[in-house]
Amino acid sequence: MRCLAACQTELAIRMLDEILLPSFEVEFLVESKPLARRLHDSGLNVVFVDLKRTDTYLKADLTPGTCVVVEDNGRKSLRKLLEAIWDAGGTLVYVLGVGTSHTRKREEELKAQFPELNYLALSELFGGPLLTEFSRSLTRLKVQQYQRFFSDADRVLILLHNDPDPDALASGLALRNVLRRNRQTAVIAAFEGVTRPENQRMMNLLDIQIEIMTAAHVNDFDRIAMVDVQPHYFGGEIDRVDLVIDHHPEQSGYTAVYKDIRVDYGSTSTILTEHLRAVDANFSERTATAMLYAIKSDTLFFNRQANRVDIEAFSYLYPLADATLIRKMEGAEITMDRLDYVLKARQNGRMTEQVFCAFLGTTPREDFIPYVADFYLQLENVQWTIISGIVNDTLVMSVRNLGYSRNAGEFVRKYFNEIGSAGGHRAMAKAVVPLRNFKEKFGNLQADEYTNKVLALALEFLHEHQPSERKLVVKA
């Protein structure tokens, strides 16, 4: 994230350097040549410029998404400086009061001339609040841009991945709220419907309607958005969208007018919580309940791929949600059908070096595969699970691990991305490969042969880059 800081004193520069790095890439702009030289020699990114010239900011590659911090020590008028920033296209401008008295009066004076600026007193900020304010402003700008882009469309499509999970369902609902639309003007859809019992229960309890369609229907809509998924997932059927919001690793091979992809977030619902808050949108109890359940589900209640922002989103949503409905949605997940496939994996699976691998054969529903992968990861001495099955002439593989060994997403991408769709995070990943493509690459394997082959690939992957034992060499 990039930031320009127009400063006059070393105190302000040193404090901002401590507060903003490493979250922001900061370039300091100063009018004192000796100060610029001294700070540059000490390792700071400082440039000597005329702060009142518009071309100063144009040369610094100022964009509407660049944060600009202006020091206000109360000694000089900031009018010409702020006019130059606005003339250069700046929109995210923060005036930082440093050592000024009567900050409220100073803020009122500046906002009378520049209503859109933000005024902050440095004495009230200690790192975290400043970063939060910057981040929220950037998110607000991004959301307002795509809101305007979608506002004149008659029909909007919000597309989810096949067999949508709670995060996809909640994200679709949340985006429709951000766009200020209803079921008629913004359709939430998927190419394949929901099959997992707990997800069907969520849809019924929260009255979430998902329309099932084909790729041919996508062109019937004026604007297309994807949440919790990216176009590559659909195997080339969709190569252009208007908006992508996702927390999975970014993929190439498509164009999007707007996108917000945050790989370090534990769920897409966390991203959309920030979008809704950034524009002060109202959270209905239904939407808050769906998003809270989604964050809890996607992060395994913060045991997988979660960080501070997920916890903050959860804390914000908790008092707005219906806890009773969430308990109903979380009901018992074990069914006789699922238990059959757990036992089948036990009979046909193999475990070597704490990697459990099993092939389930042909399965009527895709959700059996990730369920079995999650189930066996709970066993003692199991650190990786790789469970596969065939669904409609397609090989589906779910990979899980404890999160502190090698990256599961890298594993599936290395061996299966060229012949299908593969990706994921460190602790969980998925590959979807047409059966014909798999056979062309690996041969027509029988069940036992398949298990052995995938297990061998996993062990090969895990042994790569493994530190070798070092021997002590003593020179005579």
C-alpha cells in the first residue's frame, strides 16, 4: 500500500516512519534540502521538492488510491499545498496536526476550504488507529467506485463456485447489500447447487435463494460479480468479469474491472464486512448471521488461516447476529451417507510419514470428499490428508494439513494445474481435473494404483527443499 507524506519537520517524519512501516510503502516529500539529505543518508525514502507545485505530485505517481499525509504544525498556511494535491488527482488526503493547539478550530478552518480531507491529531494516534483509518479510507474508495459502476445496471449476476459453502453464500448476500439491490435486480447464482446438509440448512433458515444456471446464461446480465471464487475456476467458460472479491490466491488469465483479493484474510465474508462498514451500510440480522457463521466455518473457529481482521469482523458481527440460528445451522454434521465414505476411506486408504491418502471411487456428491479429508485430519499422527473421488467424470481432490508444513495449495498447483483447476491455501486446497486429462498424464490407474501414485507425489513434494543433515567439518 503506497503513501506520500508531505512533511516539514524531522519529528513528524520519524514518527510516521515508525507508525506506517512496513504496512505502507512511504515516500517522504520535504522542502528542506539539508533535511532531505540527512534523512536520505540515514536510510529513509526522502525527496527534496516544492510542496506547492502540482507537478511534484504528478511526478510522484499520485493516484486516487494513494494515501497522502500532510503535516500541519500550525505555522504555515496549507491552502496552496492542498490545492496542488487535489489538482494532481489526490482524494485520500489526511492532515496530521503535529503540536498544534486548538486542533478542532484548525480542522474546521481547513474543512471549510477542503470538505473531503481528513484531519487527525498526532497526539491521539499511536500506530494502530492511523493504519485502521487509512485502510478504511482505501476500502471506502474502492467500494464507492464499484458501487457507481454497478448502479446503472438493470440486472446484476453474483456468481458463486459450485456447491457453495457458507462463505460463498454469505458473501453473495453481503455483496447484494453493498450494491443496495434485491433478489430481482441482483441474482445470486451457481452452476451447481448446494449439496451439503448443513449448508442446505443454512439456506433454509436464512431464506437464501440460489439460482442454478449455465455459462450460457451469464451473458444475459449487464454486470457480473464473483465472490469467493475467480474466473479460472470455471475452466475458461468465463474470462471477463466486472468485480471479483476473494480471499484465495490470485490467479491469472482473466480481466476484471474491479477486484479485491486479500490472501491473508481467512474468509471472503471478512473482506465484505469491511466493505459494508466502510460505506456505513446497515447490517440486517439475517446478513450478519450468515457472515458470522461463514467466518466461523471457513476459519474452523480461528483454527485455520485466520488473523486479526477475521477476529475483528467476528467481534463486530457477533452482537448483530442471531446466535440461536447459528446453533441450528451447526447441528450434527455426521450422516449415515458420510459415515459410509469415512469407512470406505479407512478400508482403501494408506498412511505413510503422517500422510493419509485415500480414493473414494465414484461419489454421488462432491461434499463427501472434503468431509472425509477434514475427518481424518483429526486423527492422531496425521498431518496431511489427501482424499479423492470421481464426480460426474471429474476427479475431485481435497487436501488438508495442520498448517505448519509445506503449502497444500502449492502441492495441487504443481501436479494438477496444467490438466485442470487447482489452488488453495497453506492448510487446505482443492484440485478439479477432468478424468480424461488425468488418465492422459498418469495412465488408467486402478484404485490401489491411484492411491499409491498420489501418495508418492505427496511424499516427493514434502521431501523437496527439506533441510539435509549438516555434518561438522574440522579443518586440520
